[in-house]
Amino acid sequence: MYNRKRVINLVWAVAAITMLLGCKTRPEFKNAKPNIVIVYTDDQGCGDVSALNPDAKFKTPNIDKLANEGIVFTDGHSSDGVCTPSRYTLLTGRYSWRTSLKKGVLRADGPCLIEKDRMTIASLLRDNGYSTAMVGKWHLQMDFVGEPGKNRDWSKPFVDGPIEKGFDYFFGIPASMNFGVLTYLENDKVLDPPVLWTKKKKNTNPRTYKDARPADYRMTPPFEEEKMRGGVEAAPSFNDEFVLETFAAMAVDYINKKAEDAKDGKPFFLYMPLTSPHLPHCTHKDFQGRTECGNYGDFMEETDFRVGQVLDALEANGLTNNTLVIFSSDNGAETNYTYQRDTYGHYSNLHFKGGKRDIYEGGHRVPFLMRWPNGINAGSKVDEPVCQSDILATIADVIGASIPDNAAEDSYSLYPFLKNNAEAYFSERAVIHHAASGHFAIRKGKWKLNMFRGSGGSLQPAFVDVEEGDAIYELYNIANDPGETTNLYFEHPEIVEELKAEISSIIKNGRSTDGSPQPYVKENWEQVTWMDL
């Protein structure tokens, strides 16, 4: 059975010994390929980084360090307003709505959304001499043996998980903690069989909110032996309060183990998707009561501390200068951002409209930071609209690798910005945004066209100015109106038609970058009402 406390204590003991011995025994080589670390938070708005929000009601000194010592993309976006599709796009450089997932998210158990043989950041780096690892939350589905509540066989390996998508090593959990399966996994094995059941429970933290929606909850023991309605499978050893601590310990352990190889010319890639500040806000007891923003602020400070532990491991091993650290979030803040705003005066989404799930800026404009002392000038800033789809092409340029025509179809390299050569970036590109309900927006330069299905759906615009058939449009000048308050649809019909034509071309060609047209899934796409597929 997996013993969390024993593993954590052992990992931190090894880390402490490593740091005491000192690993700065060899110089770093500026021309060597950098190690690459991607830290990916869950439901974090731009205002949840104190370097980006001077009025934040909590501090994030470690994330701030990345911003201050590297480059900030002020107009950086996740590809979607929810979790699964953004993770697909980040890892593949391809918009997720080209797959069968046209809206919403996946569960924990099932076929992986990343197709067989599709290039990922991990497979690209593995094929170019990197050790590759993931520590954290997957949420792209993996196949377990049997079905929930019947004929499960947890002793057998699961398939279609991270190690089949380019990762040499994986430690983490299958999906969000409100979806299950709640247990730790290593490579293709279940460490502690999730033979019990649990569901959302009232959060008893006295600093948690009472009246916000969605309601706060925990996924903590005690667990039940019998399957319950709405329940999820849980391992006896699992406790949501220790997940961040466990991830940080395993990430630090991986860095310590790979440090010497990295100095000998075998760099590593570590993908670390955290579970915070997504609900449940299961703040570790060491961090409760520390901020002026209730339990949410405490949870964010714990998140920052865990990021700091990874950065400290890089520093202790002499790897900081030649490690590219990329930090971002899978979407904007959960809808409880309104509670933090009204109660504590904290603006998770700054001045942007909307939050998680939305097509408005607050749904997908996220922290987007990179630090690489050997390759990026500290204090750099880019105001061009960019997307997490661009990370794969950027990494390919960093390591001098080529991308085949049938991969990373929506990935534009940001490498010119890292090398202070902004003129080489294709600033005329369009960025496509996507909402939980499947609605689209296209952003090009200062213009953004939100495109809603007029027949209804879970996300309707706050106001409606015009209907065209069964579609509703809103046009905004984001440069002048980042809060999306004034619909300019009537004033600029030519811009509307131009953007509709461009997004139609991007969809039909199966790509937004140059190259031959690529196939995509066309079925069950009720949100695409302005064009014939």
C-alpha cells in the first residue's frame, strides 16, 4: 500500500542531503540544450500572481521571481476556458476542438484524447535526447481495467496514459479531484487500489467561504465501502490536503536524480501540472490563516511555496541558469472569483470580464511567464496575443528541432521574443479562443470577435445586440476595451466578415500555421453555425 508520509519524508531527506553536499561541482555550459520545466496551475487568473497584480491580497514571491527574472506575456491565453482541452493543446500544439471533444472536459477513465502517434512536447524532447517526466494531474483520460463499481482489477497496468505519450516517467493522479479516480499512479501502475468511495464534503476550514457558488468542498477521508450516488473511487491512503506537498516532493526528487545527467549533456523535461487553485481548496495546515484573502489566498500561497521548492531544487543543483521554466494556467479563475472580489477586494481576473468556462477574456487570459537566464533577458515583456499552443514550436526552436507537417498545427514559435528579435514573429497570426460550451472567439491584433450559438447553450452573452441566423456576434477592440464592455459589431461590419472568413479557413484547413491541410473531426459540431464544414 502507498504510504504518503513515508515517501514524503524519504524524498525530503534525500533532497536535504543533496543540497548539503552541494551539487555545483561543474560549471554550466551556455551552449548546452536547456533543461525545461513547465509548471501548469489549475484555474489561476492573472490577478493571482502578485507581480501582475500589485493589489493582490496575498503574495506569490516564487512565481513573481519567474516574472521578474524572465519574460511576461501580458496577452497570453490558454486555448480553452476549461481543463482537458487546454492540456491537450499545451502538449500537442494543436487546438483541441479539432478532436472529438467539441465542448466540456473528459473524465478520469477512458481513451486518451491525445491520439496515438501524435507528437507531444514530451515525445519531441525524448526523441531529441531528453529525459522526460510528468508529476501531477493528467486529465486527458487513461484506460483502467473494468468499470467503476464492478470488475475493476487495479493490479493490472492502465493504458493510454502519459508514458505512451512521450514521458519516460509519470507520477500523479488521473484527473481533477472532483472527478476521481483518487489515488496516486506511477508510470502505468496504481500505487494504492481505490477500492473505497467518497463524494464532495463540506469544507470545515473556518476560513473558507459559506455562501459563494460553486460551494466549497473537500474530498477528504473518511471514505465509504459502498458505492454512493455521485461518488468517486478513492484509495484508503488518499487525502486531498497532501496532494501539492506530494507533487512537490516527487518533482524535487526527480530534479535531484537527473541533475548530474543534465550537466553531462543529458537534459531533462519536467511537466508539473498542479491541482491548485482548482476546487477543492484543500490547503495544507501549514498554510492556513496566512493571508488577507481567506482560504483561497492561503491555498494560493501554498501553491507558490510548492513552485518555490522546485525552483530551489534547480538552484541547489546548479541548474537555474540553463533551465527554461515556463509557468501558466489551464484557464482563468473559477467563478468563486466574485466572492474573493466582493469579500476581500481581490481581483483574480484583474479587470477582465468573466472567468473559467467563459469565452470572455477572464476565461482564458492567464499568467504566461518564462525564465531562462542563459537565454532570456530579465524584465522582458511582450504585449502580443499568444497562446499555449505556441509552446511546442517555441521549444522546438530552442533545441533546434524540426516539426513534421502533421504536428503542432496551431503552434507559432515565440522564440523571436526570447532572443529580442520581435520582428521575426508573425504578428499577423490569429489566436482562436474556445469556451466550455463550445463557443468560439477569434483574436487578431486588437480585434476580438466572440461567436455565440443563437439557439442557446450554457454560455449566453451578457447582452445581445444582433442575431444573424442562429448565431450571435460581439466585436471588441481589446486594445481600448480589454473589459469587453462595448460591442462594435455595427460599427465595423468589414472586420466582422474578415474575422469570420479567417476562422472558417483555420477550421477547414485543419491548421492555422503554414503547411498542407490536415484532417480533423467534423461530427457533432453544433456550435459552428456560421460556415459549412
